[in-house]
Amino acid sequence: MGHSTATKYLKLAGGKDGMNVPPAILEANSDLGRAYLAGMELGGLYAYVGREWVVERVRQIVGGSVLDSVHNHHNFAWREQHAGQTYWVVRKGATPAFPGQRGFVGSSMGDDAVIIEGVEPPESAAMLYSTIHGAGRLFGRKEAKRRFRRTEMDDWLRTRGVVLVGADLDEGPMAYRRLPDVLAEHSHTIKVQHTLCPFAVAMAGSGEFDPFKD
């Protein structure tokens, strides 16, 4: 939904597709700007409700209880004040980490994830109170499929005791950085509250069509 919304308004603003192209600028108070912001907000709500639905569905399956909940967006824009000025802050591949604010930082299907909390060194303000939203890739989806074999992915997960249903090599753990190394680079702006260890992963398989994969 987010991809479709961004693509629609990028075209309406006269922008070009691709990474190395001039930016498309929308005036926030124009009709087009307000329509885009409404679409973005709707996409954020859709993501929020989707996560809630998945958690509740899993809770029903395992028969457990929800003891805590942490939500955070990435690839989103926030209206915020920094150093006495009001800005639109676009966090692409990043998420807010204001002092005391909690967030979820994911990793690969074969590695631990963490719940973090923002802290208040001078560097945090310089980064507009932002942090990573995941471990980050070493290889793109297409390159991962060329470089690795299914047996490598299955062996990786088996040694970590993770049960996998579906998925393909583009999401294999070999394609990602190791999260502890990435967290170490940001240890002065966040602190880890909890470590989450995966035991089962369910993803769409290689036979599923996804028009938004690169």
C-alpha cells in the first residue's frame, strides 16, 4: 500500500522513477500535498492494524497472552520540532528514537531481534532522534538469489533451531548484516531493553508473486 501511494503521487508531481533522479517536491499545503499526506497516514494506520491482527492471530494459535506491545514505523514522514524549528522528517530505512521512546529493531529470519530505547547524547539530536530499523542488507534480493543456495539457508536456520515455512533466498540470513555489529555502531544513541530469539518463521514462498520485489 505504501509503495502504491508513493508511486501514484510521485507521478502526479512529475517525478521520475529511479534512485539517481531529481527529487519531486510537493507543497504540503497544496491539494496534492494534503492528499499525499492523507494517503501516507492511512498507510501507517494500515500497517499498525496489520501488525495488531498478526499478533492476535498468533496469540490465538499458541494460546498465549500479549504482555507488551511496541509499535514503530519506518519509511514514513513525521511533523516534528527540532532546535526550535518545525520540519517534515522523512526516515527512510530508519525509525524514531527519542529519549525514552521504545522501538523494535529486526534482523534476519535466523538472528535475534531487539527492543531498544532512545537515549540523550548530543549525537541523538544531531540525527533528529533517529535510529536503524533493521540490520540492513549485504546483498540485494536478486544478488542473494544468485549468490546463495537453499541448502545454505536451511543449514543456517537448522543450526539455530529455527523452523521455517516458505520464504526464498532473497530473505535468507546470509544476505543480511549481523545485528549485534550494527547495534554496536549505535550504542551511544540507543540502549537494548530486550533480546528476542526466533524459533519459527512463516513467509511467502518462492512461488508467490510479489510485484514490489527489486
